[in-house]
Amino acid sequence: MRRKLLKMLNKNARLSIADLAVALGETEAAVANEIKVLEEEGILRGYKALIDWEKMDHSYVSAIIELKVTPKVGRGFEEIAERVAQYNEVESVYLMSGTYDLNVVVKAKTFQEVAMFVAKELSTIESVTSTATHFVLRRYKELDVPLAVKEPDERGTISLC
Amino acid sequence: MLNYEQLISRTIQEIQPSGIRKYFDIANTMQDVISLGVGEPDFLTPWRIRNTAIRTLEAGKTRYSSNSGLLELRKEISHYLERKYDLSYHAEDEILITVGGSEAIDACIRVLTNPGDEIIIPQPSYVCYEPMAKMAGGVPVILETKAENDFKVTPKELLEKITPRTKILILPYPCNPTGAIMEREDLEAIEKVLHDTNILVLSDEIYAELTFGEGRHVSPASIPGMRERTVVINGFSKAFSMTGWRLGYACGPKEILKQVTKLHQFAIMCAPTTSQHAAIEALRNCDEDVADMIAEYDMRRRVIVKGFNDIGLTCREPRGAFYAFPCIRSTGMSSEEFCEKLLYAKHVALVPGPAFGQGGEGFVRASYCYSIDHIHEALRRTKEFLDELK
């Protein structure tokens, strides 16, 4: 049930244990236990809301920062990646193939704040050789979910087919 | 002043419009309705299918196709039916692309029916068979399937309905609205009954992809001895969420398909070309999209069935299509009364069972082409309604 359970939670983390149990044909206790085990094993890492902040008055600014870094002997990119990940401003850190090394998503209240964070914090890290900042102007789809205006159900209320 | 009544064909005038039109009108105009009333997928057509259609439009592929449909599509259908249902049809002369499954059913009935021929229609089932039979001059013979038989056609019931005038047996499985399916042994028993007759089976398999639980959909045509007496109807609406594309097909013995194609040629010319190109993509590259949709339907199916049983409306496990068919006899109401009162009191829209034939009395149809949250809300309101009856 592991894979199926994860797939369902990935789509909708708010499904109740009761629904998950019915859908999987398992007992509620078994499902609850499996979730606990998945959490303990570090496979299930969290449950977060997907928010379209643009619709709020106080929105965030985010940017994708491309970092080129000199890997450390022995530890490769691990050390620098872990260090970058420490900042509260950093939403995600990925090691990339291609023309740069680390992809860092940074979020702050204003463009200015993001720019200052990059200038003062990221670019001053010793092994960072260059940065390129790309501001996010608009989000169209996030975690599989299109953020466009929700279309009303065009199907009507009732039909025989 | 023209006398329209005199103008309009008597056959058409005698066909009664659905008796629950009034209930439908109320439901469709009411605000904040939580509906489980629509038998149409809530998923959009997978993007790769839509994108293929766009590309063919850009490339200007907008002419008529051959009357039977694009050969490329018929070949894909042939492969698909073999791969999925162990069926073997020649793309060249045993497959016809139609405007939805509906056109295929209509055309087949008209091709086979002489005035007075009897057409056995199991009910509860989708509403088109009876009027189509009448329009073709045939005589509908209703076979009421029973809840205790899981709404299957049993050999005994079938035998009772067969007369020397019987021409067609409709097999509408997986079934709208009951969710019933016919399993291999059920179909083998039907084969035995039909064995020495000259009766043709029109097998409407539009919900074939949507079969849940153990085992896949079994087509009657795959049963030994049945291929020669079966026309298989299928289409893209339900399985690929392609309702508005209007695309279906009929497969069967070439002697019959030739005549169905002739009728189609005069009445329709060909199915929409854009839809045909889209359908090629659907069959070639969308197994995963279909599997995802089926997994989602299956989850909802389990939740809604348990939900109805929990609130005291006995609901058998539907094995196919996307409908639950709970029994409402415990309320002491008729199906229509139940639906109307529930609609007025709690703004929940269900379809009364008898809309699909008198055998549906005592049941209501609940579609699960809706999100889990939506289904829960409908169940919650229905429970409130039931509690207030006590």
C-alpha cells in the first residue's frame, strides 16, 4: 500500500485517515501506522498548504539564484549546499547539471531584500564564484496545480449519460 | 397555420420524453446545488490529446476523412482492442468510426431491424436504446435485471424473453446506472442460450476501461462462439475524458459493418477529423493518463459506497462505470419522491433510478465524477436529510 498511499497523499494531503483506509482497502489503524513509519523513515517529510500569495495583500517576492561554486575536496558540493540551506530566506536548494551548480530559491518581502540577501550573504560565501539572480514575476503552476482562475463546472447539475 | 402534429412522424410523436424532465429543470436552475447528477468525467481531456488536435488544426488537416474514418485510427483501435480485451478486428472492413458511441448504436439498430423485430433491452440502463429501437420500427422488449443478481442478465431471464421475432440483444455493460458488469462465466452462460439462434448481440462497452476490482472488463465478443454474433460499441468519451469530441466506434463482422458504414456514409459522411487525429494520440500514448484517472475513480468509488452504507442506504459495490446505485427503500419513499425532497431540503441532486427504466424503482444513481470533498459534502447533507426523516 506504500506507493499507493504516497501517491494519494502527494495529490491531496488532507485526505482523512478514514478516506485513505477505505480507498486502499486497509484498516484505519494500518494506514495510520504506515504513515507513522513513513514519517520516521524520513520518506514523508511534511504536509504544507499550497498558497497563491499573489491574491494576498502582503505578497512575497521570490527569485531563482544560480550559483557557481568551487566544490570542496572530499565533500564535493555537500558542505556549501548545506550551508546555503541554513538561511530562512532560502526555500529550496538543488544541485544542478549544466552551466551552473546550485539552484537556490530565495523568498523575501521585497525585490530589494532579495537583492541584498544575494549580495551580502550568498555571494560572500568563500567557495561561491558567481551568482545570477532571476526574479519570479508570476506563478502559473505550482506543485502540479495550475494557479489560473478556477473555471466553474460547465457540466450542469444533472444528466442521464 | 400549419398542422405540425400532422407534419411530424407518428413514430416520433409516440416516443415519450423522459418523465423526469421536470425534476431536471428544477435541479438545473437551483443555486448552490451539490450535485452527484452528471455522468461526465470531471477531468479535462489529457493535454497531449488536446495538443495533438491543435497541431493537426495548425497543419490544416481539416478535410473529410474516409467514410469509415482514418485508417490510421482504425489500425490503432484494432491494436488497442487486441491489447486490452483480446479482440481481433480488421482495420480495413470491421471497424467504423462514428460520432460518439450513440451514433454507432443507432446505426446498428437501424441496419438490423425490420418492422416488428424484437430488441431485448436490459434495464435499468442508459436511456437511448428504447427510443432508438422504436425509431427503427422495432419492438423493445424490456428485461428487468434484479439487484439480487447484481443487475446482470441471467440466462433464465434471457430465455424467457426470446421469441421467434427476437433480433437483437443489447448488452449495456459496464452498466450506467447500476455499475454492474458481466463476468466471463456470465457471458458464457449467455452464449449457451444464444448458441442456436440468429440473434445478434449489440454490446455497448463505452465504460470498458472503467472496471474495478479483480479482473478486467470481458467483452462478449471475446467469448468463444460470440464474435460472429456480436457488434462491439466503444468510444473515447468516458475512458479518455473526451465527451465533447464526439467520437466512438463499432466493430463487428464485415457483413454487418459494411451496411452500417453505408448508413453512416449517407447520414454523417465521417466523424470529425480533428477528433480522429486526437484519438490516435489517445490510443498511442495515454495509458498512463487513463491509469491515473481510473485510480482516482476507484478511490472515490470506495469512499462513496462506504459513505452510503454508513448513512443507512444499502449500496452494492459497483464494479464498473462511475456510478453508485444505492437503495432508498428504507425511507419508504419512491425514488422520485426521495430525489425531489432531497433536492428541495438539502440541495443535493441525484438521479432517480426509474429514469433508467422501471426496474430502477427503489434506487437512485449517484455519479462519482466529483472530488472527494464534494462527495463528502453530498453525503453529509444526505445524512442530515435522512436524520430529519426519523
